Amino acid sequence: EPEVTQTPSHQVTQMGQEVILRCVPISNHLYFYWYRQILGQKVEFLVSFYNNEISEKSEIFDDQFSVERPDGSNFTLKIRSTKLEDSAMYFCASSEEWGMSEQYFGPGTRLTVT
Amino acid sequence: DAKTTQPPSMDCAEGRAANLPCNHSTISGNEYVYWYRQIHSQGPQYIIHGLKNNETNEMASLIITEDRKSSTLILPHATLRDTAVYYCIVRLEGGSEKLVFGKGTKLTVNP
């Protein structure tokens, strides 16, 4: 069964450093998402992406964040200058269609900012 | 999107049916009910969704009341691997693609 994959599974970085989290969505999916979950808190939407453009973003997704689909398979989330409060699990998701299509999530990347 | 209310936790014996309730009293006519679950910090997993008819798939059944103000997710024969946080999410057809997760119900399946 096809699945969303994410790398790395765990990333440790120092405050102020740039990090890139990588995702490979399901191959025939066209819509891509990033969510995050701070330890013990709710899963929060960050951004949705379609046709090489951001289609929706949350207030969390400020100028420090960016997303890119550099080739036909990868989807990345970049945090330019990490802060302690960026420590969280970051989940990538993809869906086949717009509208009422279910989203398939990857296993997540645990980001720890020290 | 309509707000949902779920009990914070539930227990179920292994092999028995788990019935997880969700209230969505402000749901509108074109809002769907979705269920996802999250097993111990893994990525959320889609379970099932419906509009007004009851739905069943290989994982679960979804029962939506006639007035659509509440629903129940049924896991017919719960196993230890079904221990997870279950989220009931209401989504507007043609609206935002984002999933808005609440705190969900922590289901513990006991041996």
C-alpha cells in the first residue's frame, strides 16, 4: 500500500539554524500539507500546497517558514532560523483530490531545537 | 466549521465493540463528519467519513443521527492495536482543506 514517507525521523538543531524537513507524498497525489504537533498538544495545520503554490496557510506559518516541491517527488518544509518553540513533531500529508478527499499522513519528523 | 465535542477518554475490553461518540450540534447541511486516529505520536490515520447516511468500511462503522447533531464511530471488535486518540472532525464541502484537530478521545483497549 502506498504511503507518505518523511526524513529524517529525528532532527536536532541549534537555535537560529536552518532546517529542511523532507517528505515524499503518495505518487499520484496532487495536494500536499504540513501539520505540526507540539508535545502534548493538538495537531495544528501549517500549510497546504497545490500546483506549486501555497493554497492556504495558518498564522503559525510566518516568514520563517517556506515550502517547496523541488522535483516530482519531494515536498519540503524549511524553517529559516529555528526557535526553541519550533520543537515539535512535523507531519506531512497528501491527498488525491481537492474537496472531501481523505488526507494520508506520514510518520512525522521530530524536531528538537536546543 | 462546526465545533465538535468528544469525551476525553474511554476504555474498552479487547474483542468488544468500541463506541466513540461525537457531538456536533451546530453542523450545517453540507458539512461532513470525518474520523481520524493517532496511535502514540504517529501520523494521524484516516478512518471514515460521512454526510448523513451510515457508512461502513474495513476499519469501522459511522452512525450519524437523523438530525446530524451527533455521530458514533464503532470499532466492531477492538484490539490492543486500536488504542489511540480518536478525532471527530467536521469539514465543509468545498471549504478549507485543512483538518482542524481537537483534543479527541483517548481510547484504551484493555486485554
